[in-house]
Amino acid sequence: MNLFRVVCWVVWCLGFVGAANVTSSRPAIVNIGAIFNLDSILGKVAKITLEEAVKDVNADTSILHGTKIVLTMQNSNYSGFLGMVQALRFMETDVVAIIGPQSSVVAHIISHVANELRVPLLSFAATDPTLTSLQFPFFVRTTQSDLYQMKAVAEIIDYYGWKEVIAIYVDDDYGRNGVAALDDELAARRCRISFKEGINSGTEVNRGEITSLLVKVALMQSRVIVLHAQTDYGFMVFNVARYLGMTNNGYVWIVTDWLSSLLDSASLPSEKMDVLQGVLVLRQHTPDSDRKRAFVSRWNKLTGGSLGLHSYGLYAYDSVWLVARAMDAFFSQGGVVSCTNYTRLGGGDKGGDLNLDAMSIFDNGTLLLKNIMQSDFVGVSGRMKFEPDRSLVHPAYDILNVVGTGLRRVGYWSNYSGLSIVSPEILYAKPPNRSSANQKLYSVIWPGETLSKPRGWVFPNNGRQLRIGVPIRVSYREFVSPVKGTDMFKGFCVDVFTAALNLLPYAVPYQFVPFGDGHKNPSYTELVRLITTGYFDGAIGDIAIVTNRTRVVDFTQPYAASGLVVVAPFTKINSGGWAFLQPFTPLMWIVTACFFLFIGIVIWILEHRINDEFRGPPRQQIITLLWFSLSTLFFSHRENTMSGLGRFVMLLWLFVVLILTSSYTASLTSILTVQQLSSPISGIESLKAGDEPIGYQVGSFAEHYLTQDIGISKSRLIALGTPEEYAKALKLGPKRGGVAAIVDERPYVEIFLSSQCTFRIVGQEFTRSGWGFAFPRDSPLAEDMSTAILQLSETGDLQRIHDKWMTRSSCSLDNAEIDSDRLQLKSFWGLFLICGIACFVALLLHFLQIIFQLWKSPPSEPAASSTACSISGRFQRFLSLIDEKEDASRSNGRKRERSLEEQLGRQSKRVQLQTETTT
């Protein structure tokens, strides 16, 4: 027992000594510095929050276990040079971390010092996205980067459907790099900054320069303005904008979080709030929590309500706690605050008060930085945890609308789920959903006190009309053609364009500029290319929407369907004298004939025992069988069926015969009356497989499609300019210098075939496209014109315009084509031949019978003395036999004998059957 007490006492002593050693390794104080603009609104809030944070940390013994934080503040006064000097002075006092600076410009300079001396630099307000961990590994951003703020701005712009914006920014690292991030985010959403210009970042704001800038902005097309500046510059911009009438209806102002920080910190007079009405403002989102509410209540008691608390103040407060928790982990890991003199300067300090030789490197700065980046706690601003790219987790912003004397929240943006009217903290518990249907914001009161979403653009106020390129066509002038003696154009495309313009809710000043030499159709690809150079502001006409053009310009909704088709000559196929055999194939004829014979045999078997009409001598029964089976084809059979099975078979067979005869009649009618056409070209595939020349229209995209997409050799293509050239080339054919077929767009082909009936479209339409009006990329006019074209289509006006220009009378066929549905003798000579041969054979047999009878019968007169008299007498006898009536008694006798024999035979059979039955 005594031994056990001794062991416990030894263990307790060792633990006490170890704890004493750990405690003794922690210094009594830790120096940290702070650099920011003490005179600014943001700096005034930060000063108080930093001081309160140091008090709270030093009062909490569970953090540093007795070590106190000593905070030293320096004023950079918006100067990068002063900020660098103050940072160097901190390095003389062995600071372990620097909080700040407030300005991104100063942060760029001080970050180089922090890298050299290995002192972590924690900035609660430097939002420049180019302050990356790769270039500045000791720079730690304890607030959100402008990369996410600009992403939020870009998603708001895309949400409202605006395509072009104007960016005004302060011309320093903060402004330039923020706008550059905005430009990238807009480009990812097919939007762009159409104009951007910076404001001089000097200490004095020049109203004249801002006025000149806004005058240029007022002349621009876009009415969506993003202002990324600072307090003094921002209010000067709004004051001048109000003076120029740029805060009225039609304008959109989106302001970054500098304005929300100001409005959260101070109550502005009504004259300043008036110029901000309808502005959209972003604010860094800090979730509601008990800690935040407690700190805000404490803040109000400290300041007496004279100074408001903004989000940057909350991040400044948490930055002190971040350093404290990292230092606690640092000391727990055995870290020691030790410094080594910086010896890379290579000489003494000759500068007076600035003792550069006293600068030292924080030996364990890398370990402290590691602990800072691994921190994870919940502060007054929310969760303080860093992503692998060293940005804070869950970046989010409040979207606010300036209304009356305050701010009204219209929604949130978070990098997790985009725009939403639900708090991001609720959405974090659900799977991310960035679908367009899930992106929502409350209604906004826009400048001019209107709830209607501004269009976001107008035509420039510099008086310049839009230059609309119009092709001068040589052929197919129904689509577009100049009006003689004027600078106007007419045609189907022009009427659609003007009708769509009339539906727009605003006036569009424009002028038509002709394109082409008037001798041949111009290249539409070149017409579209001139839009990209700025020579044209748009182009109208029969411009096909194809891939290589959509890459460089925007097209409206198609107003006419189009696609490439093949036109080729055709020949008419005559039905021929044996056309009546064509409805059935040879196999069908054979099977049908066999079934007629088969049905006759089946009926004979079923009826032979009980039906007297199917009995008799074999020769007679064979004739009856054949006659019965063939007569069913015309439903003219006279023999009755007496058995139930026979009647069942006959019922089904007659139904089959009905179907066969009806099908035969319909098919034969079609063969004899419908025009049968034939062409050696069956479509684009047969053209591709051959080597014959192919025609296409000058200026059409068909040439590019055939050569580049289909792979047809360019040497096979022949350019044709007019419908007359089409017809001539097709009639000549490939062997006489013409073409085998023509490939062109369907609207042109329909007009061509309306007057040329010896040609036809062969095969299927092998491209699907349409005609549209072309405008520069991201032009808002293209979208509005598309909506107008859809309205024309829904009201039927588009079809009426089409009928006005495209309706043509059908072509006049030659006499042979007109009579293509009239039956002619040549279609039936085979039937007449068969009938004639049958008649000839029947007459021949009849005359042979008469001659045989004449030969057997003796002459009615004595023999003549001469041969001539004998021949004359026989001929007269032949004529008399032809006219003579056959002896009825002999004929009736033969019939009666045959009938008597049949009756006797039938009676004997009946007696035999009765005897067998009785037996």
C-alpha cells in the first residue's frame, strides 16, 4: 500500500513538472499588428471590433492559457507606401501576425514583406481576387473574395436576361481586378462588358472627369451599369448621374458591397438616399446566430447607435480569434516565438528612423500559418474554415434593393445553389440545385419607381442609324430587290423585317445599305462577316442559318423554313400493253390460279356424293369442276352447294375473291391513271457516288456544304445564277455541257418548279435550316426581333406575307402530261390481242366444223362437167351451210337421249343407295 502511494506521488510530480514546463514555454504576451485606414467608415468599425476581440480573447483563459495578446494599430491612410513602412516597423517588434490591411493596393505591397519575413497577413477587407496563395503564400483572406461577388453580379445579370453591361470602377488593383473577374464570369454566361472605364484613384475626386465619363456612358447602348468603387468615388458618380438624368426609368445600377457597408454603418441624409433609389446592392452574407445577435447588442451599447456594424467589422472580430486559436495550437505543438535577423539587405540602415537592420524573420511562421489554415470554428460572422484554395467556406451574398430610407432584401446568392429567396443555411442541408427554375428573386423596385424590369439597353443617343446590309439579288427577286430610283428595298424578307420592327415597343432608326454589284448574287458569308467588322449593324435577306455563320453572329428566330434539295429531270414511264398483268407479281398469278383449281377440287369432293350437279361422266365432271372454280371469279357460278362444309368453304372463298378483285382493280387503276415518273438521280447519295457535274446557285452556302461537309470535289460544281440557267443546264444534261442535277434551297426550288414542270425534286431534304436576320453577337435587338417574328407567326401575318410574294400559278404541262390520267389504246392492246386471238381460234374451229360437214355431205346436184362448176357449187354449198339452221330434231334427239341416260343412271344410283341403307 505504501509502495502504491509512492508511485502515485512520483507520477503526480512528474505531471506537475511537465505541465509547468508546457506553461513556461508560452510567453506572457504575443504581439500582433493591425494596418488599416483609421479615418474611413470601415476603419472606424474595424478599430472597435479589433479592440473588443482582443479584450475577449485575453479574458478567456481557455484559449491562450495566460498568454496575452498585445495589439498595435497603424494607419495606412490608403497609401501603399505608408502601409509598407508601417509593416516594416512591425517587423522590428517581433509581431507574429498582422491583421489587415483594408485596401487591396496596400495588401499587394505588404504581402511581399510578409512573404520575406514569414509573418502571416490576415486581411478582413482586401477582396482583390488576384491576391492568391500561389503568389502570396502568407496572405490569408478572412473575408470573401471579389471573385465570388462578381460571380453573384454575373448571375443577377443573366437572371434578368441582360447581355451587355457597363462597368465603372476605381482605377487601382481593387477596381481593375474586380472588373476583370466580372468580365470572365459574364463571358461564361454569354454576356459581356460593352464599355468599362476607371476613375482616377487619387485622393481628390474630380467631378469634371466623372461627368465626362458618364456622358460617354449615356451615349452607349447598354443601360445596365455596375459600379465597383469606394465610398467617396461612388457617391460622386451617383450625384453626377442624377444631374444627367441617369437614375431615372430605364437604367439599372448594380453596386458592389462598398455601399452596403456604408449604409449599414451610418444613416445617410435624405438627399443622398434619393440618388440611390432603385439601386441593387450586394452585401456579404453572415448567418444569424446567437453569438452574432449578442455581439450586435453589445455593439449598440458601445457605440450608442452612432455607428452601425457591417460585415467587415464581424470578419475583423473573427480574425483576432482566428490568430488566437492558431497561436494556442502553435504553443501546444511546442512552437516558440523566435526571430532571426533579416540579412539579405546587405548593408546597414542609412535612412534615419527606419532601422532596417532590426527586421527579423519569424522562425516558426510556417507552422503558425499551417495552424491558421487548419482552423475550424464558428464566429460571429459564421463558420471560419478554409477551402483548399484558401477561400472561406460557403461564400454567399445578400441581394438588397435601396427603397426609401433603407435596404430591402430581395434574395440571396450562394456559390452552393445560386440565386434564391431562401436563406443559404437552409439550402446547405439539401442537395445543390442550380436549375433555372430554382433561381428566384423577389420583385425589385427599379430606378424611376417602377416594378417593370428595365429592358437594359437603348439605341445610342449619338444620332447614328443602324446600317442594315441588304443583298442585291440578280435572281429570285421575290425575296429581296431594290426599288428603282430609291434607296429602299422590297420583297418577302423586307416585308417580314419591317413588320417585325413595327411590333417592337420602341423605335429603331435604320438605313438599308446595298451589298453586291448587281451582276451576280453576292456571297452571303461575306455579308455576315462584315457584321463582325462593324461595317454593318445587321443584315436581312434570304440568309440561311448555318453553322459557320452562327459562330460569328447571332440570328433571329427563323422566319422561313429552308433546306437543301436535289432537282433533276425526269422521264414519264408509260404503262404498256401488258399493264393489266402488273398488279400481281408472277408468283401471285400462279398462287391465285392454283387456289382457283384447288377450291374447285375441294368443292367437288364435298359435293360429289350428295349433289347431282357434281356427278356424271368423268369428262363432264372435269369440265364442271373447271367451270365452277373459274366462274367464282365473277360470282356467276350456277351450281349450288348443298353440304354445310361446302357452303362454309364457298363463303370464305368468295370473300377472298372479293378482296383479290378489289385490290386488282385499284392497283390497275393506279397503274393506268397515275403518272409514273423516273429519274436516274435518286438523291444526294447517288450524286455523291457519281462523277457527273452538279449545279448550285451563286452565293449560296450549298457550295461550302457540298465540298466541306459532303466531300464532293469542287471541280464537279458549276455555278448558276438564274432560273433560266437552271433549266438550260438540266435540259442539256451532263453529256452536253450541262448538269445532272441542281442542289439548292427549297424556297428557290419551289419558285423554279412553279414554271418548269419537266423537273422534279428527287430524294429527301438533306439539311434542316431556316432564314433569319443577322445581328452582332449578343445583340439585344436579335432577341426582341425573334419575339416579334414569333408574334407574326402566331397571328398569321407571316403566312399572309409569304402568300403575297410566293404564291405562283401551277406550271402548264404539255398535252401528253395533261392527258396522263386519260386511258389510251396503247395501254390495252394486250387485252385486245388476246380477245382477238380467241375469237379467231373460235371462228377457225367453227369454219372447220362446217367444212368437215360439207365434206361429208353429198352434193345436192349432179356432178358438173367442169372443175370450175364444181368449185362454184361447193362454195355456194358452204355459204348455204353457214346460213342454214341446224336440224332441231337431231339436236333435240341427242339431247333427249343424253338426258334419258342421265336420269336412268341417277335412278339406279338412288336405288342402290337405298338398298345399301336398308341392308
